[in-house]
Amino acid sequence: AQAERMVEALLFAAAEPLSAADLARRLPADVDVGQAIADLRARYAGRGVELACVADRWSLRTAPDLAHLMSEERADPRRLSKAALET
């Protein structure tokens, strides 16, 4: 359970997807990364967030069937006019 928590924390905080080797380098030597990933995949199955693997790199992502909900969460930054910037 502790190994699963550590892998989860690393994936949550990572700026980009991590490989199993990346995870292993950051974890204690006795942690079975493969088992921790398998446990996390099972835990997140059917949830709003899932553990996804793309090109042998792991990341936490929004479940594909809920992606449409995220479209309203993105705010396009409003550019100020040249006059507004000068003010």
C-alpha cells in the first residue's frame, strides 16, 4: 500500500508522464514498481481519473468519457490592447 501511495504521488506531481524506470529511480530499491502500477490501475478503473500508459510512460489523466466536461474549465487568457498595456 505504501508503494502504491508513493507511485501515485509521483505521477500526480509530475509535469510529464514517467516511465517505470523513472519511477524506480525515485523510489526505495525494495519497491516493486510493476506491482504498484498494477494496483493503481485497478484502483482507478472506472473512476473519473485513470492511470494511462502512452509510449511506455505513465500518467494520471481524465477518463476519456469525461473529457467533454473539461472544455469549460479552460480559460483563454484575454490579451490586452496596446492602449490598455500602456495605461
